[in-house]
Amino acid sequence: MACLQVTPTSTFGGVETFGAGYVMADIIKQLEVQEAALRARIEARLDKEDVAWSYVQQTALPGTALVDAGALADLIVVGRL
């Protein structure tokens, strides 16, 4: 089983008139806390199961990350926080 957690930080950023980019730091910090809690819950559950598993966290566009990670997958389950 391969677990993929994608953080689309491009959703929480922007570009100013003069071309400077920024990311909303408070939102990113909240996402990191939520992601850590989710990962801990999933890993605790999978540690009790008799299956091989991996957990990968990426910062990318969700569609691109799913296509890249799921190219050889038989099944993809998608969820959100």
C-alpha cells in the first residue's frame, strides 16, 4: 500500500503587481499541523496491519502527484482533510 499526501501550496500563494511571490505562512503552518496529525493516525493504524506500506508527502499539484504516484496502482482512494 502506498499512501500519498499532497499539499498544494500554490493554492495558498500569489504574485504581487511587481512580480514578488508570497505564500500565506499562517495557512501553511495550520496545514502542516493537520497533515502531521493525519499522518500519525494513518501510520498508527497501518502499523497494526499485516501489509507492507509506505507514506510519501509531496508539495505539488494534486492531479500531477496522483498521476505520477498512481501510474502502476491498481486502486487509488482519494480523500481530503
